[in-house]
Amino acid sequence: MAEQAQFEELARQLSAIGAVKRDMGRILPSDCPGGSAAVLTLLGCHGDMRMSKLAELLAVDMSVTSRHVAHVAARGWIERLPDPADKRSRILRLTPAGLDRLDDLSRRTTHLLAERLSDWTDDEVGQLIRLMTRLRDSFGDCRTSAVRIAEPAAPRP
């Protein structure tokens, strides 16, 4: 197992990832903020789904998901269809315009990553992907249970 100092440095590096995310957010079109881009990406990856499944994948509250969905629906990027299994629910589906927007987002992101990581080897990029996937898997579904970390015991006098 890694030493305490390594975990402290890892925590610092993960905090600094915010700068990478902000830089990636700057390339998004003005009419497609990060939450909207996430909705399009998840529908592109997972296909049609209910809003509850989308909220689960986004790992946010249903009210936040509803705002994101309303935004992309208003732009014609998704449609909300009746769920044949439950008429009270809606199935979310990308429209052709949504697929076009998703393709544009993918091109922008790929271009930025290729530019920023131009001095990385293919093996280094592959290693980063494997390690980030493993890190995410180690955390699992962060919403399912609150993990409490015990505070270190105070030294005895």
C-alpha cells in the first residue's frame, strides 16, 4: 500500500484537476454548458433512457438533471418520448441535431486533448486512461453510501 505522503500528494494533484476541467469547459460552445454536454455525452454512450437513469449516471439530484434536460430539449438536441412501460415517465433520445452537437463536442475535446498531450507517447496516454479508469472504479458509485473516514486518534498525554 502507498505511504501517507503519496496519498497527500495524490489529493493535491486531484484538487489541481479542476484547472484541467475548467480548460476543457472553455472549449464548449456558449449555448452548451458542461451539464448539457454531459447529458448529450451520456445519451450518446448509453442510448435512450429515463430521466431517473440519467440522474443516476450524472450523479446529481433529479432537479439538477431536469434543468439540464430542459436546456438541451429547448435547443432541439433531445426529445422526450412517452415510456411504453410507464406512461407517466419519459424516455430521452438524442435528435439528429443532438447527434450533430455531440459530434462537435467530441471533435473539440479530442482536439484539445491532442494539443495539450502532444508530447505524450501513446503508451503514456493509454496508461493514464487505465489508471483513471481504475481510480474511478475504486470509488464506485459515490452516491450509494456515505463513507465516513475515522479521524486519527489524538495522542495520549
